[in-house]
Amino acid sequence: MKAYLQRLGRSLMLPVAVLPAAAILMGIGYYIDPSGWGGDSVIAAFLIKSGSALINHMGVLFAVGVALGMSKDKDGAAALSGLVAWQVVTVLLAPDSVAMLQSIPIEEVNVAFEKIETQFIGILSGLIAGALYNRFYNVKLPQALAFFSGKRLVPIVTSFVMMLVSMALLFVWPPVYNSLVTFGTTISGLGAAGAGLYGLFNRLLIPTGLHHALNSVFWFDVAGIADINNFWAGTGVKGVTGMYQAGFFPVMMFGLPAGALAMYHTAKTAKKKTTASLMMAAGFASFFTGVTEPLEFAFMFAAPALYVTHAVLTGLSLFVAAAFQWTAGFGFSAGLVDYILSFNLPLANQPYMLLIQGLIFAAVYYFLFRFIILKFDLATPGRGDELAEDMQESETDSMSSRPSSRDERFRKQAETILAGLGGKENVSSIDNCATRLRLEINDMTVVDDAKIKSAGIAGINKVSDRNIQVIVGTEVQFVADEMSKLAKQ
């Protein structure tokens, strides 16, 4: 079950990756015309509406993206099936259709059916379509129907299955929707405290990859909160909408990079050079793009007490920002790029105060991290002997045989990681999310952690006896592609 949820979390990253495009379009549009939806400028209206075309239709993007991500071979037929699933259920359960099916006036239709085009339904459609693809993509029909065999059969089967699912949802969706709304409103009803709790659990779930499921409740229209959608569309309450995003900026832009500086300063003298390379790259990624996993995985398992401290500070940051109603938003993550793009949006409320909060949190992170590391002698990068040796080996290897091109570098990394995994015969599945390789292994006992780390990766997470994650960074897709090529040779 855990592995399944992790695959779902990975699949959610594909549609989420579309959000930066919406953020750029809408951010520029609102800079041109901050007064409204772009009515005072044709160019602003064009940009804002282009961005909202993505933001307002995240449900169908989730249906397609999840179906593709959950399929065995990432084939386009799975994505098409996801679209078919979405179309069937959203048309059959639209308020006018429900009124006809239940033989009641449209005014009496349950309000839940007005929210049928949500990300939750998109995810459900994608999961069903992905499962049907995995079951039917290689089915062979009799000769007379051979044209519809295999992958062509999947969208057809999906349409019929979703008719049955729609009939079930006719009765199930209202209580499910009400439960989701109750969960969301319970947390959101706590105000700033609820934002703080969300921030805490968001970080605590990072090691499992299940934070995406939690995010979908608060960021998208799963429980009626839709913090990202509403913030960028300007349809919310100023100072309130964006409360589940704003508090991440002080942490990702200032807090974590300051923590990285503390880890560098507490590293052993002989290891400072290699530690600086790791911390500088990971810290800059956190500040500029909001991608924190390379930095977090550098100490997450080596110093879990420090990571729990980081989770608590993240919750505190969201609480503080929400309490003072300082808001900014992101389309991808809480880095400098998204901060600048959201600065002039209609619902951005005193976003400059997040910079002041960030400077304070930078000091808190630095001195608290430094104190905890030294007080408890934690094995952070540059202090743990095994990790330090791995880092030195990685640097030595890269200096002695530095590839002449990026493609060669990715291939070399892939070869080293694959060798550390026990060879291609020991790897049954290769996939990736935003920063991690997600791998299914036949025999975990032959995995050589030191060999994998010598590829210059940020960390390793052994999820179970068959699943392992290798934290590569934002260029993970290129390494995954090279590994897939090597595995087929």
C-alpha cells in the first residue's frame, strides 16, 4: 500500500509541473495590470487568461497525468484513457445530468455535484484508467475484433467502467465530498494554527513521498480550499487565501540555506571543501527554485533529530505568516522565482514582510542547527565519517574522469548508480519524480550504498525491502533516461 501511494505521489508531479507555466503567465499579466483580471490591458488579459486556462482545469490535467504515471510503460494510450474517464464521469455527474437521472429539478441537486470537476475526481479517474491500462493493454481479442485489441481496447473499457463508477458516485460522491470538506474546514477552521499543523506534517511526510497527497487537500480543489488556484485566480480573501503557501518562502529561501551554512561551519576541517560543494549547490536550489529535497536528504537520515527540528520550524513559519496575514503564492515551489512572480498579484498581502520573516528564520535556523549539531554530535555532511569518505570518493572520481559533456556525465552517473544497485538484473522498475529516482529492486542485500553515493547523489532512502529512492536533484530525469537505456542493453 505504501509503495502504491508513493507511485501516486510521483504521478501527481507530472500535472503539478505544469503550474510554473501558469505562474509565469499570470504573474507577468498581473504585473502589467494589477487592478483586476486584465480588463485595462489586452496583453495582461491575454496572459492572465492563458494562465488561468491551466489553473482552472487542473482536474483534467490530474486525470491524464495520473493515468500516465500509474501505467506500466507510460504509454499515451493510458493518458487518453484518463481523459476518457474524466469526460465520462464529469458529464454524467454534472448537475443537469444528475437532475435528469434522479428526476428532480436542478435546484434540488446536491451541491456536491457542482464540484464534480475537482482534482479529487481527476485523481480517481487517473487511478482507474491507469489500473485498466495495466490490466488490458496486452489483451488479444478474436480475429474479427483484432483491431480493437491491446492498447486500443483500454479507452473503450475505461468508458464502460466509468459509466458504472459514475452510477456509484451518484450515491457515494455527496458523503465523500462532505467528508473532504469537513476535513479541510476543520484544519482551515483552526486558522493560523491549522496552517502551522499543515506545514509540520508536510515536512514530516517528505521521506515517504506522501506529502503530495496532503498538499492536494489544501492546494487544490479537493476539499474546497484550493489555495493555489484561488490565490492565482484572485478569487479569495486577501490575507487569508495563500496561507498554505506563504510560510514556505521564509524557510526555503532563507531558513534551509542558513541551515546548510551551519552544516558547513560545523563540518570537520578536512571535509569542508567537499561539504561546501554539496551545501552550496543544494542551498542555492532551495533559495532560487524552492527545490529542497537535495538539501533535506543530506541530513534527513543522518541526523533525524535535526530534520524534526526543521519540520517544527516549517510549521512555525506557516503559523507566523498566517497569523500576520502575510501572503504570497507559488506555482511550483516557494523559491525566489515564484516569490517575484506572485509579488504583485491581487491577493498578495504585504509579501515583503516574508523577506523580513525570512531573515529572522535564517538566524534561527543557523544558530539552532549549529547548536544541535555540536551539542549532540550529529553526523551531518562533513561530520559523519562514512558520508565524508563517500563525498571525497565522489569528488576524486569526478576529477579524475570528468565527462566531456552533460550527456556523458548523466550516463556515467547512471552507470555508477546501476552498478551500485547490483546491476540491471537486480532492477525491476526505473522511475523518477521531481528530484528522486524511484526504483524497484529484486534483492536489496546486494545494493552497495557507498557505490551509489560515489555517483555524487544527495542521499538514499530505502523505503522497503523492494523499493529504494536515490536523490539525484532536479536533473534526475536525464539520469533516469540513461538508466533505462542501460537496462535495455
